[in-house]
Amino acid sequence: MKFFLLKFLMKSALNLLNASGLITVLLFCGYLVMQGETEVGVTVVFISGSSAFPRLCES
């Protein structure tokens, strides 16, 4: 029983860390857009490129 609880907690923690990376990027890029330092398109390209990066490294 302890193994399954540990497995559940570890998987939840990894999912939370994975989602927090995207949220951090969105918040930071949103701040830069509001300050006029960058545009929304740059944020979209950055997020699209960062999601494709692991696939590019595998080949």
C-alpha cells in the first residue's frame, strides 16, 4: 500500500512541476507583453518551439 501511495505522490509532484514550468513562462511573457518589451506572437512561438524541442533532441 505504501508503494502505491508513494508512486501516486511522486507522479502528482512531477505533473505539478511540469505544469508550473508552462505557467511560469506564460506569466513572465505576459508581464513582458504588458511592459511593451515583446509581443504576443513571440510568446506563442516560444511555447510552440519549447514543446517541440524534446522531439528534436531524440532524432
